[in-house]
Amino acid sequence: MLVDSHCHLDYLERDGDLDEVVARARRAGVGAMITICTKLSEFEPVRAIADRYDEVYCSVGVHPHEAADEGEADARRLVELAEHPKVVGIGETGLDYYYEHAPRERQRASFRVHLRAARDSGLPVIVHSRDADDDTVALLREAREEGPFTGVIHCFTAGPGLAQAALELGLYISVAGIVTFKTAEELRRTLAQVPLERLLVETDAPYLAPVPKRGKRNEPAYVVHTAAALAELKGVPPEELVRATGDNVFRLFAKAARPARPQVPIWQSPA
């Protein structure tokens, strides 16, 4: 089961072709997608998309870029919204010190709220971390002292330090199209050391289209290229990579139902 574990279908819907986007994903063998909330004020449209398509699930949360305006939502409110049957994760949340669209302290406060909501709801936290490895690890460890939780570092671009810390905390690591870029050799060296049973694949669509689609608007169908590149990096057949990462998704996002009829990734489809 090939799964796009992190995309933004509400952004794609603005282009007016979301039905076609989902249809192309199906034809490419993508059996499930998780569309990610970045603002609580825009949660309802995100949830509506998940309700519209059987194979689409969603999250609830506030991106660190939005932490100044929306980031300190009450954890109880996040937990309440997460009771909807299609909501399978908390986030995306975390820290972004590269752009710093929100003050760092507001980002950290928002991150703590989301970690509390993940623990209280039992749903995994979806973590965005850019140029903030040390603080990300510190807050994750702080939260773990308060109780167990699960989660994933999405669109992983950091070094071995964050990867090792995430694995020690029981988190998963999600790989986006950046792994296909020529400039990503250091990232590939780090991912080569991550156990297959802790990896997911994603598009982060509409951003970061993988090679050979780089420069185009990204969409869930293109996760097949990221999966193929990751399989080559890990030295396993694509079918094994798809099976493992799909199993990982449904283990982590346990509230999501595995589709009864598995899809066939595009590289296995009849000519």
C-alpha cells in the first residue's frame, strides 16, 4: 500500500482540479493520503476534503509559521476536534528557525500545546523542524517525561543527530521529494542509517516535487518517485519499500483504516 503520509490537498483544491489530483493518485497506486491542517481557522475545509474521499484522512493543528496568530490553541480544543473519525494526527506543529515567521517563544509554546494534545488524544504528533534540531529534541524529550506519545518528523532534512534522537524517542521519519535532489547527498547518508520499519514517504504537495517532476506543482501521485528513490537508497525492491512504509503508516496513524483492496504502484502496472 503506497501512502502519501503528508500532503496539503486544501492548497491543491484552490487550483480547481482536486478530483483529478485524487484520480491521478489512484492510478499511480496511491492507496491513501493524509492531508495536513496548518491553521485551525482552516480546519473545516481540510476535514471536508477528508470526508469527501474514502482514502483521504486529515490532521488538526497549527504550523509553526502561524504560531503568532493561532499557535497557542488550547490542547483540549485540539483533542475535541481530533474526535472526528477522519482526523488521525495532531499537527503539523514544531519549530522553524529558518524563516521565523513567528517568534521562537510562540513557536515553542504552540509546540508544547500540540505535544500535550497528542498525548491526551493518543494520536501521533506531526512535527515540522527546520534549523531547530536542538530545541526540537529538547521539547520532545521534555514532553516524553510527562508521558508517552507517538509521532513523525515530517519532510526530514536534518542530520543524524535529530534522526537518532527521534528514533530513540520512538518516532518515525518521513521522507519527501528532497531525497531525489542532486544536492541532498548528506540527507541520503543520514536516511541510509534509518531502519526501514521507521520510515514513511510523503509529497508535502504542492511543494517539493521530486525528480523527474522537480519544478512542477507537486501532487500525491508523485510520491511514487520518492518511494522508488528511497528503495534504491535502502537497497530493497520497490515492492518491499512500499509494503514497509505502508505498514508503518497504518501502525503510526492507527485510527486510519487500511483500504480493503490494495493499489498497485505505477511501476508494477501492466504496460
